[in-house]
Amino acid sequence: MKFDFETWIKDNHHIWKAFEEQALLIYQRGHRHYSARTIVEFLRHHSALAEIDSEWKINDHITPHLARRFMKDYPHMNGFFELRSMK
């Protein structure tokens, strides 16, 4: 079964907004390259955010999808996250 990010992001918009907010804050502080995984780990450990209908607080498998969406939504920040090919 293929993961449906569009459904996930609709159900977990609160996680997307927190990720987006942190990435923008980091960029505004002068970083031009950063780790999406670090942002997700920060959110997992320093917030009460949790996925809807999931056993996970924030599943780390969502990280590449968040990074790709962020750079799609903010094309001027292309390259902010390093991307690898997805299986």
C-alpha cells in the first residue's frame, strides 16, 4: 500500500504548520542548509504534537515528505534540505 501524503497532511495539518514554522525560523536566522530530521526530532521531543489516529507521536518516515513539500511551497529555499531519492 502506497503512502498518501496528501491525506496525511490534511489529517495532520498541525504538524505541517509546526514544521513549516520551525524551518522558516531557522532560515530567518541565517541558515541556508539544515536537517529536516532535526526539525522533526525537535518537534517530537519538545512539543505535545502527535499524529491523528496513529501510535506514533510523529513518525520519522514522514520527514522526507515534509522536506519536499516545504521546498515546493518555498521555491526560493530550494536546497535548504538535502534530498535523497525515495523508494
